[in-house]
Amino acid sequence: MSILDMTGLEILKAMMAGDLPHPPMADTMPSRIDHIEEGFVRFIVRADKRHLNPMGGVHGGFSATIMDTITGVAVHSVMEAGKAYSTINLNVKMIRPVPLDTDLIAEGVLINRSRRLAVSEGKIMDKNGKIFASGSATCMILD
């Protein structure tokens, strides 16, 4: 079966199982899918020394990129075979500094999907539920 014949959820489950390769971005921004279902995704993410800004803290781009990933994957999970999406708006609130070399939980959830647009929300938190960043995205659905 070609990837073009697979639904978004089938593709994501195959990546999680190791039957399809993960995107190279997951090496740059250490992340792996921990749970996936239609309209919901949970990743385990980890900032490392590659993500430090000149002041020695984790760059805000880490949270922004992870937010784009989790909100986008929540949308991807409801795509029919042959459909794609593209983020057209991303909003990120960085609530507290992301800790270095610490596993965090990043969850994305689909809020609404219409024929041409999908809206999703996400958050990055620790195992105790302390939130480091939250956000939302609007994605355009492409044929």
C-alpha cells in the first residue's frame, strides 16, 4: 500500500510502530509519538543543548516548533487518504522556561474541522501537569 492510499491516522500509527520512518525533524527536535487516536496526539519531547539560546536557556523556537508539530499532527490524524494540510496560523504562549534534558509531554487536540480548515490546540507540560507552553493552530486542508 502506498502512503497516498493511507489515511492520516494510518500513516501516524505506522510511524509510531516503526513501520514507516519518522520525519527527520523528530531528530532535530527530539520527539516521538506516545499515543495517537483520531483528533488527539501525545508526544514525548526533550530539549537538549542544540536548542539553547545565547543566554543559555532553551530557545522559544523549541516550544513553537513542538506546538506546530502537535497541533498539526492532531489535524493529520483526521485526514482522509490523499488529503494534506498546511499550517496557516500558529499562536504560542510560552508560560515558563522549558527545562533542559527533561522529558516533557506534548498533547494536541482537534477542536474543529470543516471542509477547508481545521483548528487545533496544544500544550507542553511535565508529568505533573505543569504547563510550559500552550497554543493553537489553524490549518488549511489541501487536496
